[in-house]
Amino acid sequence: MSNTEYTPSYLNKEANDFSSHEIKVNPIENSKRLMYIAKMSLIKNDNIELIAGTGGSPAAVRAAESLVRLGYVEYESIKTDTTLSNTGKRRTKLTIKLKKNADFQKLFDENEEIRRKTQEIEKS
């Protein structure tokens, strides 16, 4: 094994240009990271969908609620589906559709500037 640090593919800007409007949420997903991915996707898309199974639903809901509360997006729809797998187990899926607000770019730019300043302070 190499000594290089592992970077997930969705955080590697070369591997993912954030152009997809669908964001699949893993059960181990962190809601803050999910918010970052959603905001990056909203730069190129007017609408996004957070799609989660049973395990990823809490993070998807927290991320969506935070984005709405902060004024980045508004809810377009929330939908749940239940299907039966070949083994007879029930599979649930949560889909949260979010629509970008008119003030999205202004809020995003302000937040990025604050983040840059904070990083500069932490480095010194």
C-alpha cells in the first residue's frame, strides 16, 4: 500500500465535475459533506435530487433541511418508494427534490469567502 491519503471520488474534482443532478446518499455519509456536494451540484443545475436508502435517509434529510433553512434551496418534492427484492426483502428509497433559490449564488459566494478567510486564519 502507498502512503498517499485516500480521497473519495466525489471529492476529487477531476473525477467528478458535480454536473449530475442526482446525488446518491450512502449510509455512512456525513450531512455536512453532503451539503457541500449538493451546493457544488447546484452551481451547474437548477434542481437536484438526494436519493437515499434506509441507512442514508437521516443524512439526506439533515442536509436538505439545513440547505432550506440557510436559504440555498426550497423543497420541490419528497417521495418514498418501497420495492420488494428478489429475496423478498423490502427496499425503501427516499427521494428529496430541491430547487435552487434566486439568491443561491450570492449566498454561496459569501459563504466561500468566509470559508477562505477562516482557512487563512487557521493556517497562520
